[in-house]
Amino acid sequence: MALLEGRNLTIKFGGVLALDGVSFGVEDGQIFGVIGPNGAGKTTLLNAISSVYKLDGGSISFAGEDVTNVPSYRLSQFGVARTFQIVQPFNHMSVRENVTVGAMYGHARLRQRSEYLDAADEALERVGLIAKAHFMPPHLTLSDRKRLEVARALAMKPRLLLLDEVMAGLNLTEIERMIDLVREINAAGMTVIVIEHVMKAVLALCNRVMVLNFGRKLTEGLPHDVVNEPAVIEAYLGTRFAKTRAGNAA
């Protein structure tokens, strides 16, 4: 049984189908990638999984429980945490205080202030930010703010971590470090769903990849197989490029 399963997920914005009958399953311990061109529905899918958006159709189960349209705060108690594509920390709070907020609302049944702070420090240590625990977020680099976002999610002690383009805007060295961090998180037993445009990261990290296009599931499979499919190349680069590439291969 999959840890997370989505069946015929559908979300409408007016007359636009942002998700059109998308089905998938994520096994316990996997790193599952979701890719696709801009506007494909990737973040909408993450918003559906994390109950930021309510489904217009379909269902979601997590660890055998039906969590369809369960409020986000309840979903976090089931063991689901996420990051956001646009990082928006609480700028009036220190790095440590930001991460402590995550610890207060997570899967772990923490009750005391000391437990929240310990969980925050553990998460900051894990992402390499413990030395900057007293910093205010505006004084962090983009890379550090991305790590802060991950730390806040980790402090919730989830079973499933949803990462929405945590490598966007990073340089090559920073991307390598983030790849290493995601590997370490997964090796420690956490299941991860990664939405990412950095194909190097997708190929390096993911066990399986699903491709979305115009809100529909285009294909799913092993990363190297998926990115070489003509339909995927066409979705990303256009029909002319796909035909040229096929002709050259022949």
C-alpha cells in the first residue's frame, strides 16, 4: 500500500481545470519527483495534497487514512509537512523562533517549550543553520532562507515532506548542497515529494518521476526514461525540437 495515494484529483479555477483527473501513488521511503513546464499544475498538486486548495473531485489517502480536504493543521498532525516556492519567513522573529513555530504544530506530540526549542535546534543542525539561529531572516542569503524553510518543515517531524522548488534561484554549489541535504533527509527514513525544474536534481534524487502538462498526468516512470520520452521533450521544448531530435536519433 502506498504511503500517499491520489485518485482522480481534480481542481477547477472558474472554467479552467488546473488538475484534471490526476492519479498517483508514493511508496514509503521514496523520493517522488513531479516535473512539467510552467503552468502544468505542479504547485496546484502540492496545494491539493497539503489542503491549501480543496479538491473539486477525487480523493487522497495517507498511511491508509482518507485525508481528502482535511484542514492543513490536521494534516500536519497526520505527519505531512511542506515548504513553499516563495519563501516567506516571519521577519520579526529569529531563525530559531521561526523553526520553533513548525515544532509547535507538527506530527510529534510535543507539549513543553523546551521540547519545541530542542526540535527547532535539531532541525537547524540538520540543515546547517544552527550557527545562525539568532539571525533575523532578512539577514540571510537566499540559500539560507531556503534551508530555513526546510528546517521549519523538519521541526514538525513529518513522515512525508513536500518540497516545492527548494533549489530555484540557487547557484550550482548551493544546488549540490541542497541535493545532499535531501538525500540525507530521505536516508533517515523520510518520504519526500520533490517539485523541481532543476533537472540535475531530479535525476540525482528521484526514484520515480511523474510529469504533468496542462493539469493532466502525461507519464510516470524512472527518471532517465521519463525525461527521454518524446512527449515529455515536446511538452518542455516544443513539437519542432522533439521532431528534430527524433530525426537526429534515427
